[in-house]
Amino acid sequence: MTESKPTIAKGDEYVAIFSGGPSDGQTDRRISTDGTWDDSLTVLASELGNEAMISYEASSWREVGGTYHVTYTFNPGESEEVEDPAEVE
């Protein structure tokens, strides 16, 4: 991210917004453990019992009503491929 990251209080909540990949459009409320938000997140994607670790990188942020909203963009190079359940034998 090119913008300077503000300091938030340890224990404050922020909103993670996922862009791209299997979690596209989903949001998650997270708690700051160190006075800022995470630079990257790894989430578990599951499709009919097939699981994969999916990587997202913080790409932008904005403050809305006193709460920071951080957009995390899908990082396919660092993510496992989600297998199509129809192709698993």
C-alpha cells in the first residue's frame, strides 16, 4: 500500500473487505493486536470438503464512521488452488 498506515489502538476493531478469489465480496471484523491491521491474511476456502489456504494482501484503506475498512486483494501466487469437487476422484 502506498498510503501511510495510521496507528489504531490495540484492541480496536477494523473491517477486512475481500476483493477477488473465493472470498470476493465477503467482509470480516478483526481486532488489532499490535496497533495496526494485518498486511496480509490467509483464509481457509472450502468447497464440498475440499479445502485450500487463500492469501490476500492489504491494498487500500479508508476510515468510515471512525472505523477503518481495509481492502484485501486476492494473491493467487501465494494461494493454494481450490480443487473443483467434480474433478476429484
